[in-house]
Amino acid sequence: MKGFTATLAATASLLFSGIASSKVTDPVTVKGNAFFVGNNRFYIRGVDYQPGGSSNLADPLSNITVCQRDISHMKDLGLNTIRVYTSDNSADHDECMDLLSEAGIYLILDVNTPKFSISRDFPVASYNEVYLQHVFATIDVFSKYTNTLGFFAANEVINAANSTRAATVVKALIRDMRKYIGKHVNRPIPVGYSAADVAENRREMAYYLNCGSDDTRSDFFAFNDYSWCGPSSFVQSGWDKKVENYTGYSIPLFLSEFGCNLVRPRIFNEIKALYSTQMTGVFSGGLVYEFTQEPNNYGLVQIDGDNLTTLPDFDNLKKQYSSTNNPPGDGGYQNNLPASNCPEKSSLWEATNTLPDLPSAASVYMNNGAGTPKGTNGASSQFVPQNHKDYSLPGESGAPAPSSSASADKNKKGVAASGMAGLAAGGLWMGVTVGLGTIAGAMLLF
Ligand SMILES: *[C@@H]1O[C@H](CO)[C@@H](O)[C@H](O)[C@H]1NC(C)=O
Ligand SMILES: *[C@@H]1O[C@H](CO)[C@@H](O)[C@H](O)[C@H]1NC(C)=O
Ligand SMILES: *[C@@H]1O[C@H](CO)[C@@H](O)[C@H](O)[C@H]1NC(C)=O
Ligand SMILES: *[C@@H]1O[C@H](CO)[C@@H](O)[C@H](O)[C@H]1NC(C)=O
């Protein structure tokens, strides 16, 4: 009803003032463990969106042909949110963001690109002024749109039992992004993280990003989850245990990727559970992986040049959305829950609770703004030569530096470990082994 009124008002202003846009997306805010628009609870009904996927990594929000082709179908599907994994901060996004807004659709944007991201293996080295300029400039570009719901500081940087050390830099980055938004943006755009579903450390990661002083805590947390496959159920999928485990978690939580495709076509009966009071006291919806059909077969629509064809999964998901209302009232959200306890450092959890300071060479961007966005090209920020030679986290000593062979690998396609880590942090992991809690997907960015 609210949307209808807003559309009418906006249409009137369009008719009488000639302003060519009718925004129906008031900003999303965080209250307690939930999202809100005004006084109404907001549940993410979203998809992950990166047409061309990995092999043809292109900014989908700067090509109006692509936006016109896709956004009407997103609206038809019943979406209110899309997640985009990579964008070009030097491109113009006004038209596409307006089209999304007119369709009532918000954006959650990953700030990383293949060239600019945190290195899983050398996190401290990759946390440098070139990288931070990129991140802050991306915030500048997208913060002017009311339908920017939030930013993912990073995606699946911790992807195994042995990469937890890098979480320290993810948390430092979240702190910096929130501080930058506080200084340079007129509203508190939420910042969070999209986690891989790694059984060994998924709870630690969630707690870690929501512990300690308020200025270092994340605004929300999300994880990728492929445990509901085929005609499963709340209990059979283990989602009941996830609700149990995250009960009392004090910030908004949602699924940043879901939609196991081991049984196809997908019937998406998990939608009924996700937007029911079984889950809404703890979760705020999620993002179905993914809008366009790519080689890994998770698509809802098939793209051929300018043509879009809906697939059976599209119709099935649309049917589920349209027959699933949000719970009445506030859906059981909770305010004033306590922050999490910081996980103790151990051989299984190597992140430190003291964060590295913002690199001094980046303070000019923090204080004065990021300046001109540099786009997606150029040398990877992971290999920027550093003045300081200490790649240790606070309290550590003797952390390894990126070796010259690692930097020599930077232009090599394929399997260079350092390149993989960087791309994974900014990119797309696809395909997941279900039930083992391990990501086994092929990364298709190359
Ligand atoms: C926009 O996308 C269309 C469809 O994929 C493509 O043909 C066209 O070249 C793109 N335009 C630009 C400027 O990249
Ligand atoms: C983690 O283990 C994998 C596989 O054994 C290895 O390739 C990778 O380099 C390790 N990463 C770190 C940060 O130790
Ligand atoms: C729930 O928490 C327990 C205790 O930490 C853990 O062993 C279990 O794997 C968790 N289950 C899920 C589904 O996250
Ligand atoms: C797109 O659809 C039009 C009309 O059906 C058809 O003529 C054209 O060949 C299609 N293009 C592609 C690339 O499939």
C-alpha cells in the first residue's frame, strides 16, 4: 500500500514537474537485528546478479541496455533487492540505479573487483592506500543513491579452516568503511560481510565481526548457504539448527547466496520457511543464486544478446514469492541484544582482536575524500610496493611478505595461489558441496 501511494505521488510529480523519475525506495536502516524502511520491517527478497558471470566480468549497472532488458523481469519476479559482485567505480550508474529504484529494488554491492581486493594469503600487504582509495571511491559513487541498501566489504575471504587470519583485515576494512561513511555520507549505509559456509569457523566469523567496540562492529552479517536441496524441509535442511545457533545474534543476518541446484528444476519451497516466523526472528531473508544462467546452471533466466527468456526456476520462484507473505508486524525482531563475545585466538581461529590501524598513506582519503574513481583496470592493489616491510598483524611477528614470485605471478592466468586468493575475495565462488560444510566449487573468474 505504501508503495502504491508513493508511486501515485511520484507519478503525479512526474506529470506535473517533468522530473523523469519516480523513486519508491526510501533508505533501508538497521534497527536491532533487522532492517527497516521507515517503521516497516524490511526482508530481503533478492537475487545475486552478475550477467556474464565470471568469464565476462562486466559492470551490469552501467549498461542501460542490460538494465532495461533485466529490471522489468526482476520486478515481475517480485524482487526488492539485488546483489552485484563487482562494478566499475569510474562508470555512470545513474540510469540503472534510477530504473532499479522505480522498480522498488535495492542494491547490495560488493566493493571489490578482481584487481582490488583483500589477499587471503597476504592480508596485511593487500590492506594499503591504493586498495582503500578504490573502496572509498566506490562508496562515494554509490552512496548518492537512496536504493543502495548496503555494501559487502568482502566475500568469502575466509573460505577454509586455515584462512581465518585474514579476518582481521576484513574487520579493519569494515571499521574503515563505516568511519568513511560517517564522515562523508549523509546517511549510515550499512556495511557487512558475506561468509562462506565453512563449518569449522562460521560461528567464530559471525561473532568476530559483531564483537568489540561499536566502531569496529559490522552493521550486518550474511552467509552463503546451499544446505536446502530439492523438496527439503526446515528440519531436514538443518536450517532449524542455524536459527537455533544464531538466536540472540544482535545484528541483521541474511543468506547472501542460497538455492542448491542438485535437484532441478528448483522448486524453492525454502521461501516459505525463510519468510515465516520460524526464521524471521533471526534472519531477514536472502538472495537466490543467481539471476542469469551461466555455465554452473543456477540461472533463473537465459540471456541471448538483447533477449531474455525465463527458465522454469524463474516461474517456480515467482510462484513462491507471490504466495508467501511476510509475517505480520515486526516478524519477531529483537532490539538491544548484546554484541557477541570475541572468539579467543587459537590454532583454529587466528584473527586478532586488536586491529591494524588505517595505513597512514590512506588517511588523506579518509579525511578529504577518495578523489577520482580509478575504475577496474591497472595493476592489482595486492602487489603495490609497501614502504613498511612488516606484514604482521598486531601482536604477531615475522608474517611472510608476498614473495617476488607471488608478484611475478600477478599477470598469469589460472592457478597462481596469490591471484586466486585475491580474486576469490572479490569474486564468485560457484558450486558447493552440500552437507560437508566445505566449498568445493570451481572458481570461474578466469
Ligand atoms: C551493453 O550490453 C549489451 C548486451 O550484452 C552489449 O551488446 C553492449 O556491447 C554493451 N554496451 C557497452 C557499452 O558495453
Ligand atoms: C590453506 O590450505 C590450502 C590447501 O591445503 C593451501 O593451498 C593454502 O595455501 C593454505 N592457506 C593458508 C593461508 O595457509
Ligand atoms: C551450531 O553450533 C554448534 C556448537 O558450536 C556447532 O557444533 C554446530 O556445527 C552448529 N550448527 C550449525 C548448523 O551451524
Ligand atoms: C532475439 O529475439 C528476436 C525476436 O524473437 C529474434 O529475431 C532474434 O534472433 C533473437 N536474438 C538472439 C540473439 O537470440
